[in-house]
Amino acid sequence: MPITNTLVAILFTASFVLFAFSLYRRFRLVRLGQPELRFDRLAERFRAMLVYAFGQKRVLRKPFGFNHLVIFWSFIILLLANLEFMVSGIIPALSLARLPASIYSPLLTCFDIASLLALAAALIAMVRRSIFPPYPEGRTFEAYFILTLIALHMVAFFGIHGTEIALGRATVNAWMPASSSLAQLLGNQGEPLLEAIAIGSWWLHAVVLILFINLLVPYTKHLHIITSILNCFLRRFEPPNSQPREEFAPGRSYGAAAADQLTWKDLFDSFACTKCGQCQNVCPAGITGKPLNPRQVIYDIKLNLQRNGSALQQGGAAALPLIGSAGTAGSVAEDAIWSCTTCGACMEACPVFIEQMPKLIKMRRHLVQMEAKFPEELLNLFENMEQRSNPWGIAPSERSKWHSILEVQPFEAGKTEYLFYVGCAGAFDSRSKQVTLAVATILNAAGVSWGILGKEEKCCGDSLRRLGNEYVFDRLAKENVKLFREKGVTKVITQCPHCFSTLQNDYRQYGLELEVIHHSQLINELLQSGKLKLLRQVTELGGLLYHDPCYLGRHNGVYDAPRQVIAQATGSAPAEMQRHKSNSFCCGAGGGRMWLEEQQGSRINLNRVDEALSNNPDTICVACPYCMTMLEDGLKDRQAGQTRVRDIAELVAEGLRS
């Protein structure tokens, strides 16, 4: 196309320069964040980038994921064509047309087919967004504007090459189905009209490219075209089962109350977000009408960073606080921060590995430790944990009363293999005590060497850490680490996934390496090895459904062991809820929400109970004391007394009775 004047060269050169400057400004904002190591395990990171960014693995889990894959790869293929279009506009000699026909002809074929696929995918996306928006607020002007530009970009490509073919100016005889079809339609038109269409198509192509480069990519969510690829490289490999440890010293600030108190990866996440709404669609708090929207939290962090970036770069204070309350302006509302159950569903759903939940915990840390601002209900919890090392504030001497009808030995180093870490619920909650007895019965029946700490046992501190009270957690963790070392504990059995996760993951930050096993895993091993033999199969329970605890499944990857235990105890695999395994729905108790009432929206546990009851189960099987409490409460509210909640250990203990 003979459009190579000075104006074109100036426009395209300026576009490249402005684009580079826009990227520089945003990455300069990211550098305001605190240090964080994300450049280890390079081989794994490159593989993750190939699989999840270029392979779109998580995107393809959704029904319309293939459509996004088509658009993504069409743009990857057309990147060369668009780059050549702009470079040859500045320096006409640098054109792909100068390549040998054996190379240039297949390239034109690829470009034409990719443009056709991209046009079809953009039109499908428009229809889908109109009829089935990805989230309730999905019908935005920005979304339609971008899809329209994609469509116009492809139409312009066909206009350029279709008129070239119609005018007989094609330099090679390439198979271009879409452009050739357009050329046939235009074949009867006069040369002046074809020239006008050609010039109009060229300028449309140029304007759309300039808009993409200097408006849509740097200033809208479509910066994710670049940042999401990098974010897959920078992904967190571990499940979200721990939080960074804080070192306490006078004069230090804790948590995050400003954008520059988050890490650089936290800030980079805000530019990588595609606003696809997948995190929003799985968030228990958002689904049940709470003020938390994980997608919006990430977007608000970006807006806060952009608003305060200039002042922070100059060493000044943020004009707009990161955290806002009823009486204070801020980007992320306190109510949203306290609504999170830390279930990790948002992180599991995100196609580009954005880490929503850890940012909320950092903001909780600031509220608790720097401002002493937290829901009033937590005051008793924090005081009980400080004074008596358990959430209920019950005297430590009461910890051993669960085994009043069973002879239990204290743990002795060198003599006892396993410490049975009973946990606060297992020691104090009347319903969970029955599970503790069931676990003890199983251990004895299998001949396992085990003991307890009795009144010396303290809470693991899970709720403290997830609620942001890192100071008290730190003290409690150090006391537990010291006790475990003094006792010579190396192997631990837990019945609570929260204890399991905390002892296994959080305590590593304190130099304590324990072999921690959840009771579902141990029971499964004992049954599989034949060390535990059931006297009968428990078949009188009727329809049985299994609920995945977040801190056992999504946080620690234990999905199969509980199901295998149920299958061996009952003779058949449990039925599955619609949302199960990595897509399981939270009971509502995680993240310290066990100790908070739900004042807004509907109750999370009722949402889960309603899902369970839709299967008409006689029994809902669990492997977590928190889940048991929440589901039993939900069944009472729904007056579903015919359905019972049983722990997997109770099923197995029943099978030991003749």
C-alpha cells in the first residue's frame, strides 16, 4: 500500500515512544512495592507461562474459554503482521513482501485465517456478553468498545488485502480465503472506488492500532495482554496455605494501609487483572451478598496506586487511604476486608494467578495491629487466646476431659511415635469431642503408638493469623515450637484441617519441620495397609454426600483420602456436590469467620446446606470440626433433621463395632 508519507512515520514513531513511556510509568509504580522473591525456580516458571498464559489452561476450564483462546492466538499470530504494518509505514523498505514467495505466501494465509477467526470470536464474545455476561456488571462500554475495535481491525485487514487482490497488486499468489472472497465481491467496482476503499481500510487499520497501543493497552484492563503473561511466570507455586511472617520491633509498621506497603507482586497483580469476573463468581462472600468482590478489590488497589503513585514516588503520604470505613474515605472498605473466609476459591479460579486473599489479610493485619480496629465480636476471641490459649477461654485443665471414658497416655519422646494434636474444637466442643473419641478408638484398634499433650496443648493460632492478629499468633507459635522441641515431637496427627495446615505450613517459618498428617490420610493408610480392619461395612446411613473442607482440599491438596476412607467404610464412593474438590464451596467458618456473625447478606453455610439438600442425602460427611458446626447449624435452620452430619472418623469407628 503506497501510503508512506512523513505524517505516517511521525504517527507510528510517536506511538512506539508513547507506548514505551506508558509502560515505563506503570512499571515504575509497581517498583513502589515491598521486595518479594519471584525469580526462583526459573524452569518451572517458564513452563507455567507456556501452559497457563500461552496454553490458556485455566481459561479453557470455562465454557467460553475456547473463544478467548482463539482471540489470544489470533493476536499472537497477527503480532508480526501488525508490527510489519507499522515498521513499513516508517521505513517502507522493511516489508515482509520482500521475503521469498515460499515464505511470504504461507504467512499471508496464516494472517488471513487468523483475522477471520478473530473476527468471528469477537462477534461471538459480543453476543455472549449481551446474553450471558461473565459477571452481573459485565455489559460495560469498555468491553463493547474493545470488541468493536477488534472487529474493525480485522475488517480493515480484509479491506487492505481484498482491494490489493481486486486491483491486481498482490505481490504473491497466496491462499487468503477471506480477503479473496471480499475481492470477488469488489471485482465489479471501478478502480477509483477500490482505491478509496484501500486507503480507508489502511487508515482504519492504522487508527485502530494506534488506539490499541496508546489507549487500550496502557490505560485499560487490556494491559493484561502483556502483564498476564508475566504474571503466570511470577505465579505462586504453593497453595495459599500460609502467610508471610512479620518481625516485630519498636517503631515498625505492620500490615498494609497504603499501596507501597504491599509487595511489588501485589501491585503487579493489579495491572495483570483481566476483570474476567471468575474470582467474583466463586467467592462465598460475594455470592451471599457480602460487600466483598475480589475482582473489585484488585481493581481498587490499582486505582489507589495510580492516584497516590506520584506522591509516594516523591516520598510523600498517600492522599487516598487504601482502607476505608464508614467515616473515612478509602479504596477498599473494611466490611469487604472482614468478609473474606480465606477459602482460596478466588485464587484457584483466576486464570492468571492473581492473589486476592493474601492482600486482604495484609490489610487485616494493619487494622488489628496498627489501629486496633476489628469487629467487636473478636475482642473476646483475642483476649481468650492471649489469656488461655484457646478461642473459648476455657481453662487448660479442661483439655483432657474428652477422654474421661478412655485411657490415654501422654506423649513421650522416644517411646511414642505420634503426637495426637487434638486441637481446641476436638478438646472443648461437645460435638467435636465425639470425633476425637472416634479417632482415638481407630488409633488404638490399628495399634498406632500415640499420645497427647493434655493441658499443655495450646491452640495452633490459625484464626489469629487469618484474622490479622499476627502479634499474638507469633507469640503462640513460638511457645508451641518450643514445647514441641522440648517434647521431641516429630510426627503429628490432627483431626482439624486448620491445625493440620498451620502446623505443617506456618510453623516452618519458625524452623520447625514436622511430619503432619490429617486423620483422613492416616486412616486411609491404615485401611490400605491392612493395619486397620473393619468388622463390618456401615451401610445403614443411606445416601451419603461428602463436603470438601477448604483448608484440607484447596489449601493442601487432600481430596482423595477422605473419599477413599468413606468408600472403604461404607462399600461405595460418596455422592458429590455440584461444587466439589478444587471447586468446593466454603462452609463459611474459615479465615476466623467461625467467631463472627454474618450481619450482611445471606448465610454462607445455608448456601452450602441448600446445595447439599438438593441431593436428598441422609448423611453429609465432613473431615473438619468447623465444617461440622456450620453444616449442622445450617441443617437446623433449614429444619432438615432427617439429615445428619458425620465425620469420616465416626464412620470408621462405627465399622469397628460388631
